[in-house]
Amino acid sequence: MKHLFLFAALLGPALVTPARAQAPAARPAPVQYCSLLATQGLSIPTSKMELKLDYGKGEGLSETLAAQMKEQAATVGGFTAIVDALNYLGTQGWEYLGFNSVLIRGDYVHRYMLRRAIH
């Protein structure tokens, strides 16, 4: 009996301790995706590479973000090297996700997928 009383005394507080309220899970920050397209002709491998920033139709973007994307797209279009464009986009908060390359009608098209958090 003495052991049962001791067991109940030790276990009792654990059974009646109120549950702690869990903090709601933090919502992930909204993100925006884009792709950097680099096109180079197959027939002349040394030809100038055309760079383009594809951010979709821009639907759902605020006016500020839409203007920012247009400005970034114009800046990227002026670069002649992929590395320069990727370095610039990195300074603008873009994070590299992946890469693929395809041959379309005699042109190599390299696609770099990027994302950034929207604040």
C-alpha cells in the first residue's frame, strides 16, 4: 500500500498538469519565381548570348513589384554573360533553384530557375 501511495504521489502531478498552449506555426513568407533564359545560336557558338528574365504575366504582383521586375528584366537584357546576370540577380534577393538546357530550332536555351521572398 505504501508503494502504491508513493507511485500515485509521483505520477499524479504529471496526470493533472494542464497542457501548454502551442504557438501557431509560422506561415512561410510568400515567394516569387522567375527564370533567367539564356539563348545562344548553335550555328555560331561564339555569337552573342541573348539573356531574358521571364517572370510570367505579372498577374497578382503589386505595382511596386511589377515595376521592379520590369527594371530587373531590362538590366538583365543588357548583360552578355550569364554569370553577370546571376550575380546581379543574387544582389536583388533571388536564390538559385535549378537549371536545364534544351535545343530549340537550332538554338541552345538554358533556363535558370530562381525565387525570392516577397516582403
